[in-house]
Amino acid sequence: MNSTAESRLYYFDNLRAFAMIAGVFFHAALAYSPMSHGIWFTSDAEQSVVVDWISWFTHLFRMPLFFVIAGFFVAYLVINRGMGNMLWNRCKRIVFPFIIFWPLCMWAIVAGMVWAATHVEQKSPLLQMIAYAMANPGTPPPPPTTMHLWFLYNLMFFCLFTWILGYINFNWIKQKISQLHPIVLLILFPLLLTPALTQVAAPIPAPESFFPQLWSFGFFGLFFAAGYFIYQQENFLDKFKNYSLFLLIGSIGIYVFYFSLLPEAFSFIPAADSFAKKLLLGSLEAIIACWMTLFCVVTGKKCLNFRNRFLRFLSDSSYWIYIVHLPIIFAVQYKLMDSDFSLITKYSLSVTITLAIAIVSYLILVRWTPIGWLLNGRKK
Amino acid sequence: MSQTLNLNIIKKLILKDWYLNQKIIAMYVAGAILALSFISLGEAQFYMASVLLICVLIGLGNHQIAITIINERKEQTLPFIMSLPISPLDYAIAKLIANMTLFLIPWSLIVLSLLAILITTELPDGLIPYSVIFCTFFLVNYFITWAVGMAIEAEGVVIFVMVFLNCLTSPFMYVLGKTPAVMDNIQGKEALWNSTSINILTIEIVVALLVILIALFLQTRKKTFL
């Protein structure tokens, strides 16, 4: 797989675009999720359990998939350009965008939130809390978080770990793993992920704190490491070709059971579950995350490994879309909260308007400008 | 005295030291990330992680001085450097920039992280002056060790200085703990920078700068490396 630097692996590019744009659909859906009603800014009066069923399923593997892809491309950079160049490249593509866009996104989200707290009639529980805090000055503000840009923040650490662990010879582990039977790997990898997930409440939260999160290293970090490994092992993914259907059906079956164990509503202070329940939920999440991520990668290799102008555009624009999508979604959904539209209409409108604004702004402000060079490199 | 610095060689010497220190920096960065990953989880974790961060600071400082100054002499790298067209001052400046960047960047990141933790968590902000003074103490220790290493270049002496300065950590904590002006507000909600705290910090910074200047001055007086 690392034989020719030029051979661009289109399915990883395409999968990355889908994983990032799936984030828009996911975050837009949270407004209509009964489970996240108490913890989301734009929670709408209209809700549907179908939203929960679909969105929390995708939530379990969307970001793991993204980290596999990130690990894959970091391995590509290390092997083809060296460790120093990888670090500099990631600095340009991850650290600088984070430093530039985090304050802007923070400002946009806070400004929207303040506007909504004073203008929206049918406030969500979270907006009501904010309106109350605004009316009673002196309430300490919550500590700043990395928000939806947490993946950039975590990626910085994973790239640092790549450098740190680069001094250790892992060849014997790689050899052992590559010799294992696929079924063993499908059991072993979720087992490795489970300890991290027992440390946090289900469903997998976003590690958005500025303090490094150990559980995130043990969960998303392992997916990143898996992506790194996959790049180095030619034909590794082919081992799982015949298991695609099993991975999909198995994951859906396990998800049905997992979903029945989730609380009816999430809160900022999760209920204190017993260790046994945490272990059960953590292992189910680990299995679904591992199997569905693998399913996406294997299916992507089979169905998305081609060059297409539209997909290429999607891939190029996905980074920008992801960075700006959340403030836009919030702004659109604040406006929709007092409207009488149906849930489907509100959801479709919030996704369509968000994508339209993000794509138009990409074309005007990013694609051929220094912002585009920063995010995707210069176009040749 | 007028000397022209050989900037090209200085740059190469700095890059050499950075290159030779990559591995240990990686190791200490891993330790710092580990400490930061559980430092915000509570008061007990804060103190445990703080100890780990202090160990990282001490280890990082001493380890890189051992690699860049002591080993250079022991492993006969210095005779090679002596063959280059550089003066002792060029050499000292290269060492100063290489070592200071290798230590000051991680030190600054650790201090900033500590401050961020104190400001954004339930931990009392009153700890800020104490923490800053304490972290600066390690900075001063590092500068003194570096200066002695540069001036004397003898392994035994440098090790003795390292051990001696590390032995001062507990007495320093004790003296600081018995200073009411620093300790009275330690559980306070806001950081209180009174004249005592500022004076201690100023003295630390002055001592740090002074030892660097003395080391550089001694280097300018050297005509040869021997």
C-alpha cells in the first residue's frame, strides 16, 4: 500500500468527506432527539424517537471512522515524507486551523446563543438555563471547551504520540496482528477499546475539554493507531471482505440491545450506573464502533475507490464545512424553533441551508484563497 | 573586545542539539501529557499530577544538560567541534539557544497549562502565585546548572550541582510554606500578587538572568576551548 506515493487512495478521501459531512446531519438531528432534549441548545418542541435510533447509531462509528482515516494519512506522511515533515504538515493542517477557527466558532456560537436566549419564544431547557443565568449575573460561566473542533485538538495529541512512539519498534506487534485470524481481531479490538469506554457515560461523549482525556486516547487513539497500521499492511482490509454483511447485521443487532439500555434522557451529570452496566454498555459500544468502522472502510474500498469530480469537491470542501457547520446549524435552528413546520421540514431545512451556506462560503472564501491552502494545501 | 559571531555554524550546532535531544523530549512530552490528562479530575489528582509535572521539569532539564554539555565532552564530540571555525562564545551562544528553547518551551507550556487548570477548575485561584514561584524555582535551577555546565564542563561538578539544587526543593517549599504573605491566600478564590510574592519572583528572575550572563561572560574570556 505504501509502494507508490502517487497512488492516491480515493476511497479514504471519499470516506473522510462522508464522515465529516455526516457530522452536519448528526448535529442537525440532535435538535429533534428526545434523548438529548435537556442538553442541546436548539432542542425543538418536536421530537422523534426515530431520530435517536438513527443518529446515535451513526454516532458510534462516525468519528472512529474519521480517526482511522486520519491515522492512515499520518502513516502515509511519515513513511513518504518523514516524521519531521509529518509534524510540520499536521501543524499547518490541524494546529493553525484550530488556533484560527476555534475563537471564531466560539464567538459565533456564543453570539447566537445570547441572541436566542433573548429572542426565541419556545426555548430549549438549555436556552432557558442560559436566559436565567443572563438574568442573574454572577453565575460563573462554564469553562471553555474545544466544541466540535475537539477532533482537531485530539488529533494534535495523536500526531505527537506518533512521534513519541516512533522511537519504539512495533514490528513484532504488527507481525503478530497481521497473522491473526479476522474473527480473533473482531473480538480482540473491541476488548482493547472497552476499558476506555467504561470511564465515560454512554453514548460516547465528545472529549471536548482542553485537558487531554485519557479515555479518548484509549478509544479514538486506538482507531487512529489502527488506521496507521492499515496503511502499513497491504491487503489487510481484504481479510474482512467476506465479513461485510456479518459486520453490518451484527452491529445493527447489537445496537438494538444497546439502545434499550440507554437512558430515556441524557443530562450533564449522568446517572451513576453500576460498574457491570458500564462494562456492558462500553463493550457493546466498542463492538459496534469497531465493526461498523471496519464495515465502512471495507465497503468504501469496494464501492468508493474511484475518482469522481463531485466526490473530490466534497472531499476538498468537507474540512471547511465541518469547521463552520455548527454555528450555522444553531443559527438556522434558532430561527426554526418558533416556526410551525413539521419535524421533517425543519430538519431538511436546517441541513440544506447549513450545507448551502457552507459550500457557497467555501467557493467564495476558501477554495482559491490562503484559507484553502491552509486547510487542504495549494491546488496544483 | 569585538567578535563576529559565526551564525551559520551556530545554527548548525543548535540543530544538532535539537536533533540529539528528540528522543528524550518525546519521552518527557509523553510524561507531561499523561500528567495533564488527569490533573483536572480533582484535588488529589491535581497534587499527584503536579508532582509528575515537576519530575518532568527536573528530568527534562537535567537530562538535556547531560546530553548536550557533559556527553559532548565525554563522547569526544567537543574535539570535533573544536575543529570547526568557531569561538568559545559562538559555542556558548549555540548552547544557550539550543538548551533554552529545549527547556523554556516545555516549561512555558507546563506553566500555562497549570494556570489554565487553576483558572478554569474548582481549584482555588489563590494557588497561582505559589505555583508560578515554584515553577520559576525550577527554571532558576536549570539556568544555574546550565551555567555551571558551560563554565566548568566537568561531569562530577555538574552532577553535584544537579543533586544539590534538587535537594533545595524541599527547603524551598518549606520556606515558601512558612511565608504568610504567600500562603495566607492560597485557598482564596482570586490570585493575590502581593509585594512579597512579586519580590520573590523578581529575585528568581534576576538570579536566572545573572547566572546566564556570568556564564556568557566567562565564555567571552576564553581564548580557546581548553
